[in-house]
Amino acid sequence: MIKIKTDTIINKVSELCGDINFNLPQDVYDAVSSYIKNDNSVSDDILKQIIENAKIAKEKKIALCQDTGTANFFVKIGRDVEVVDDNDEKSDILSAINKGVSDGYTKYYLRKSIVSDPLNRINTKDNTPANIYIDYVDGDKIEITMLAKGGGSENASFLKMLTPLDGWNGIKNFVIESIKLKGANACPPVIVGLGIGGDFASVGLLAKKALLRKIGSKNIKEEYNTKEQELLEEINKLNIGPMGLGGMPTALAVFIETKPCHIASMPVAINIQCHSCRRKTIII
């Protein structure tokens, strides 16, 4: 059994909060850059500004976006790992991650965007609590993936309980109509996470997990890889364009995650990520 101290987790998570908010992932940087044509169009100018913004954020350690988002963590804990405190007593990884978020968002002067109650709207002042999802796996490591999710793109999320009769065309129509309605509000070019299956409670998480994939990666199921490309082409035909001002691209990628579901149901959820895609995985 490998013992990992909570202080190690706290420090690593704190650093991660700064890292993802200052550094645009290379796959996103490359995808945005690939659409720059130097044709003096409005869309081209916006894409260049996105790249310039990323360079400044990295150099000066300034947040890529003023909305530093909800802190989402996808954690895989090896079954041969025990999380302990300074006294070698069994401890709580949830508390350690939240302490790391509190320390990181404070240390790096990141905007605190979480309120303790949806109606009373009192700010928690340290961006906690984080959303933390844990899976137990074989091994003696802890893998932590952080995704910072801004309010603008999160507000462009959709969930619909389709039926099996709706089929793929029903899903595709739902996605296209949703992007038409809210795509411009999500700071495009966007990444579209699509969850299909499960139930009402789980399909939204599928859509969010889809956003963890790197641009350029292929779906492990060839059928869905084809469907991702089909949706990407249809979305980019909408001409919403960078920051909603027309041109190419509207979306950089579409990623699909699926799950078994009831014979009478076909839940579908859409979770959109803005161009400021802040995600990174560390292993402890």
C-alpha cells in the first residue's frame, strides 16, 4: 500500500489551478492556429487575438479569461493508495482537493465565482466547493484531471430525454438547434461535449467528461468517430464563427461519450466548452 499525504495533494492541486488558467493546452492552441488564413477577415483577426491572448497569459501568468470558472475534478484513485495526514492517519481526498482549490485560487489571484446558495448568492470567496468525481482503479497512483468551466459556456448546456424512435437524426437535430440557439453565447470557437445514454442524472456527466479529450483524438468506437466528424461539419456550416461574428470555425471539435440506457429512453446532453479550454491531468 502506497501512502500519499494530503499536503502533497493540496500543493499539487493548488499549482494545477494556476497552471490551467495561465496555459492554453497545446492541442487547443494548435487547432485555433490551424484556422488562421491571413485573409484580413474578421474571423481571422479574432483567432489571432485568441492566440495573442494565450501568449500573454502564459508569459505574464495572467488568467486566460477573467471567468476562471467552476473547478471540476475527475479523479482516478489506485486501489493500492491510501491518503493520509501528517500523522499517517487515514484522511479525506475530497477535503484535500477543496483545500488545494482554495489555496490556488487565492494564491494566483483567480476570480472566485462560486456562491454558497443558488438563491441567496453569497460568494464562498475561495471558489469552493469544487465538483469532484472519483473512480477507483487498479494501481498505486492518483490521477487528477482538472477542468475549469466558465459560466458562459456552461449556460449553453442542454439536456433532452429523446426516445429510441428519434434515432441519430433526432440527436443531430437537437445538437444543431441547440448550437444555433446558444453557440454564439459560449465564446466560440467551441468544443462540444455530447453525452448519449445513461439516465437523466448521468448523461450530463457524460457530456462533461467528453470535454476531457484532446482535439485530434479519435473516438474508440469507429461509428461514433464518424458521427463526431459529421456533427463538426454541420456545426461549422452554421457560420456562427469566432465570437459569434461569422466565418470559420464555430467549433474546433465534437466529442461523444455513451453509456448503456433503458430500452424506452435515449437521454442526450450537450456541454459546450469555450475556446479558453482549461484542462490538464497530473499523476501523483
